[in-house]
Amino acid sequence: MPLVSMRQLLDEAAKGPYGVGAFNVNNMEQIQAIMEAARETKSPAIVQASRGARSYSQDRFLYHLMLAATELYLEIPTVLHLDHGNSVETCKSAVAMGFTSVMMDGSLMPDGKTPSTFDYNVKATREVVEMAHAKGVTVEGEIGCLGGIEDGHGAGLDGLSHLTDPEQAVEFVQQTGVDALAIAIGTSHGAYKFSSKPTGETLKMDRLLEIHKRLPNTHLVMHGSSSVPKDLQDIINQYGGKLKPTWGVPIEEIQLGIKNGVRKINVDTDNRLAMTGAIRKVFAEKPEEFDPRSYLKPAREAMKKVVALRMTQFGQAGHMGDYAPIPLEEMVKRYQEQRLAA
Ligand code: G3H
Ligand code: 13P
Ligand code: ZN
């Protein structure tokens, strides 16, 4: 089936209710890992690409790999989503290429680092909503800023300095018409989120519950939601890596979120850890190997395992065939008739 809108996947997830993992990709092996995990667990799939991923893959390579995925995994409703679009232009180019969902991250200025004003965020996001909905494409916005200690996102902000204000979240959704809302509740991108198992002081689930109470019909998105499992850290360190001790977002907290309006959960780091661990293992155990397939296959398999586990933990497993895809043209009509208010 053709790529489908994320709005449809999230509306269906809300009926469940369940959550849907959104997994980042840069290359063929990562796309294959997600599609295989979706097939194995009978899950709908959200594949997402950052600006960095689009530039790494020259954009069109990624897009055509995704078309291959829709041909080979006909039975799986699959979304191609832009992760952290930094400007209206970036979102426009993604829609022009065929992405069926975009994130306008107006919580930061176009440099992707400096926290923006509420007014800037509303204006930029509103513009993307008008442009994208006219094509039936879904829009995710963000209010509040995530931490980004390690990877440049958020310019090293810590996870607690720009938490989402529940009142502002309501205004933001009303003024922009976004389909999904990313919120900041203490998580950060990358491996180094928490220096010990998070408590209510560092991971603000109470804030999420408060936002959900005020926006019960809005699909909430949790970014920075890798769990950074100890076993994946250990494999890397066992085979020559040098990760410092670190904690991610516990699965049970994500599951609590899913019971309270979270419909999309962003995971990248766990897959990076899994692939790197698998590759390090081959290099350490078989130093004579030099065929890239000898390490890319185990890397792909390791990522598939993590994705399949998350799909099961988030509850999307088994829901692949619940619905027929709604064509984007029909989504356009629904937006025009205002049948899809947030
Ligand atoms: O939001 C962050 C994702 O992990 C993507 O990271 O910008 O390094 O591709 P990236
Ligand atoms: P992690 O770094 O926790 O995997 O978060 C990924 C993310 O939020 C992508 O937008
Ligand atoms: Zn993110």
C-alpha cells in the first residue's frame, strides 16, 4: 500500500488505546530492520528521518528505499515522517518529496539550538499546518524544549530547563491546529539522559498527566524516549566501547504515558546502541572479516530485535490490519471540512 498519513495511524492508536514507536533511519539496513519487526509483530510502522538523515542519504535515496519498503511490505501501514524540521522550508521540501508527515519543531529557532518565543513557534507551525494539510500530510509541533546534552539538538539544554507549560500547550494546539504535540517533560536526546534511574524529580510524568487532562483529544509525542538498556551498553563496552554509565526512560513510564494520551514514542538511540554493539562484537571476535555484510547483517538483526520488542511494549503489535489506508486526498477533504480538529 502507499505511504499513509500519520494522523490516521495515531487516530487508530487512540482507539486502541496504544502507542506507536517512531524509529529513526539513515540507510537501507535500518529501514529493513523496522519493516521486518513490523511484519513479525504485525504492527503499523512510523519511519522517521531527521535533517541529518536526509542529508546523509541525499534525501532521494531514502525516499526510494521507502518506496521499496511499501512495495515489499504491502500489508503494513507505513508512515514516512520528518523528525525535527527546523523551518517551514525544510517541511515544504519534505512534503514535496513525499513524506506523509512532518514535524515543525518551532520550539527552537532555525539553527536548531536557540529556544524560540511562543509567537515565533505558533507562526511557523501554523504556516506548516496550512501547507501540509492542503496535501493531506500530518503535522507534529513541539512546545517546550527537550534536552540535548549529547547530540547537538537543543544546544546542550538540560532536560528540565524548558518543560512544557500546560496552559501554553492548550493555546498552542488551538492556535496552530497541529495533529500531534511533542512535549518536554525532562527527557533528552541521546544516550546520556539521566545519571541514575529517573524519579518524579527528573522525569516529570505528572506534567504529562496535567497536559493530557487539559488536551484529552490531542495525540501527545514523547521524544528522547530510548530506554538505553544496560545490556546494550554492556555489549558495546565488552567489545572495546567506552560508554559512561547512564539511564534512559523506563518502559513502564512510557506505558504510563500511553495510558495518558501518548500516541507516538520516538526511539533512535536504542537502535544505534544495538547496531554498534553487534558490529563491535563481529570486529572483536572475527578480526579477519572484511565483508561489510558480515557485520551489517548482525547489526540489522540487533536493531530488528529492539524495534520488535518496543512495538510489543508500546502495544501497537497486532494492529497492522485493523484498518484500510485513507488516501491523502481524502485526508485533504477531512481537514477542509474540519472533521479532524485536534
Ligand atoms: O532527534 C534526534 C534523532 O535521534 C536524530 O538524530 O539528527 O543525529 O539524525 P540526528
Ligand atoms: P532518543 O535519543 O532517546 O532515541 O530520542 C530520539 C528522538 O527523540 C528523535 O526525535
Ligand atoms: Zn526528538
